[in-house]
Amino acid sequence: MTYRIITHGNCPDGFASAFFFKRYWKFLAPTLKQNDIDTAQIIGLQPRDAQGDEFEFTDKDIILDLPKPKTDVFFWCDHHSSNRVDELGKNHHWHIAPGNAGLLIDIAVKNGLKLTDELKLFKKNTDIMDAAEYSPEQITECFYNHKGKPSALLKLHMIGSMFHTRDTILNDEIFRTMLMQELAETPISSEPLWQLNPAMFHNARMKSYEEWREVVDEYMEYDENAKCVVQDDRLAEFNRGVADRFYGIMKFPQSSYTFSLRERKDGKTTRIGIGSNIFHKEKCKVDIGKLCKATADKFGDGSGGGHPYVGGCTIDSKNANKAKEFILKSLK
């Protein structure tokens, strides 16, 4: 059985974590061999997949940016507060950090990796993206049409656009393809990756953001009591474009939180996302990761969690209204 690198799929931090592990594995799991890395299968999963029983993990799995599976695995590293593990085995790492890729870099540096300027910039920008530590100017550059030379942060957004299309099969294929090519120091300098034309995907995504912002006001409102922007996609007459996760705080700068509900295509489950106003995190008095886990335990199958300032969960659709009431009451 070959090794498998199993990371958070459809996620820039999951991609960055897998990239870094493949490129710098000698500083993370030195008992591996180059052939183990070259032949390792790349798999993207969602947190609920790691928390459930359907996916079968093995003792040759390398798990990144995901909850620790119930079975023994070769390597595990995660940074979400809701996925804390008190007793860590060999090659198992957990620590609260802005991003999982950044945590892997910290571990590698402790094990002798020289931190170059490019790696420092890579860590800084992956942390910004996963912990939502953007400035207003960075939001404007990365989520609206930008003219001029792209920053390193925008380049990482362009790469992320490649596996954020409406076609999930295409997303997975692009995700794997990028990670199976020859890897340079970071994704920014990996020429084979840029030959896939991430700018084309990014331009399409900017258009999708624009179309979404034109219709979302119909089902987005501000709850003054909870200081929360509520986006209930179930109330939409029709959906268009791709959601801009920071539009709510740009529209309602006085908010402390954002909260969204979106029913999945199967109609049986609903996806919930909760975030803080990234420009006023001092207003966030609720541990959002813990709230998402509590909501999942109460109204779903327990699949949920995240950071103190942002998180998500999946619940049974029949419980969506009760979950909405529970969350807004908790935020109040």
C-alpha cells in the first residue's frame, strides 16, 4: 500500500499544506523516502469526511488541515481550536495557528529548514488567507477587479481560483494536477503551475463575485440584536455567481459577526458558516469554532468546528430554523 497525502480539499490552506509537505517532507517526516513522496496519492477531503466513518484511513496516511481520524495514521497536523488533541503520538502535531501551512513551516524550521524570504512571504500570505487577516486594501485587491501588477497574496488567490469552479470533479482534478507536478520553492515560483493559466480562472471568479453581489441584498439582512449579518440562501428566488465572504462586513461595517445558511443539493443537509468582522475582532466575544461544533452536535451529526474567529458546520436541513435561532441567540 502506498502513502497518501490527504488534505483539506477545495481549500487554499489545504493546498498550501500539501504543497509544503511534498516539497519539504525531509523536515517533517524524515523516515520517508523520495519514492514514497513521488508515488503518494493526493486526496482532498472535507472535515466532515475525516470526522465520519465512511472514509477508510490507513497507517500510511498523511493528514493535513483536517480533524484527526479515529484510526491510527502515519502523520497528522492541524491548527483548528475545535480539533484539539491533548495526547499526541509520533508524527502528530496540533497547535492553534493562523494557518496549517504556516504551522508546518514552523515545525520544519525547528527541524533545520532555512527560512528564505520567499518562504516567509508564503507563510505570511497563507496565514492571511486562512485566518482572514486581510486589510481593507487587500480585500479590494483580491475580491474585486484589480488593475496592475498582482501582489504575492493576489497570486495565491489566483491559484485558489483554479479549484473553486462550479464543477467539483474538475476542482479535484486541478487540485491533484497542481500537486503532482514538479514543485519549486513555493507555488508562486512553480512554473508548471502557472502554465495552467490561473489568471483566467481568477478573472472568471471576479465576474462571479460581481454577479453574486448584484442579487444577494435580497436575502441578506442585519440583525441588530446579535450584531450579525445574516445571509439565508434559502430565501433566494434564484442564485447567481459565487459568494464573496467579506461582502457582509463591507456593507455593514458596524457588525461583529456574519452568518450564512445554504442548503445542499441533496436537500437533506444545510451548510452553515459563521465569521467575525475581521476589521474588529475585538468585538468577537464568542469562540466561533466551538459554537459551530456545538451546533453540529445539537442539530447534525457532529461535523463542524473551526477557529475562534471563523468556522462552519453541517446540520440536518429539517433543523435549519432551530439552528439559526440557536446561533443568533448565542451571538446575542
